Amino acid sequence: MKYFSQFMLLALAVAVLLGLQYQYWFGGNGHVERNELLSQIEEQQRFNDNQVAANNLLRTDVNDLKNGLEAVEEHARLDLGLIKHNETFVQISTSPTTRSSQ
């Protein structure tokens, strides 16, 4: 009878241990869900880093527009086609030329 009670106590301890291990590996807030959350955090961190870089680029562009006339002139030339007095405008076509034989 003495060994039977020890065996039952050992079986109960193993069952509790197996239950806790199952909960750790497969249960809610377990190891699998933790790994999924870590991968989501890494993905979000990469996205945030890209957004920070884009924001820094926009911030420097805004500072250039506020403080310097060179940036304003550059935007006017590229976007609006600004040509200063005594400058010559040359436009080069990038379309392929085709000749038809007649």
C-alpha cells in the first residue's frame, strides 16, 4: 500500500507537469502565440523604421522650403517649368524615332 500511494503521487505530479507543459506550448498566451507576437513586433518595427526615414526626408524638404530659395527654385523648375531670363530651354524627346518608308 505504501508503494501504491507513492506511485499515485508520482502519477499525479507527472499529470500536472504534462498539463502545465501543454498549456505552455499550446495554450492561450503560450509559447506559440509569443513567437507570433514577436514576429508581428519585428514587422511593425521595420514598417516604423521606414516611416521614420520617410518623415525625416519630408522634414528636411519642408525645412529647405522654409529657409532656402534654392529648393523653391528647384521645385519651380521641375514641376512648373520655370525658365529664367536669358536662359535657353532645350527639350529632348525620349521616345523612339520611327521612320516610315514611302
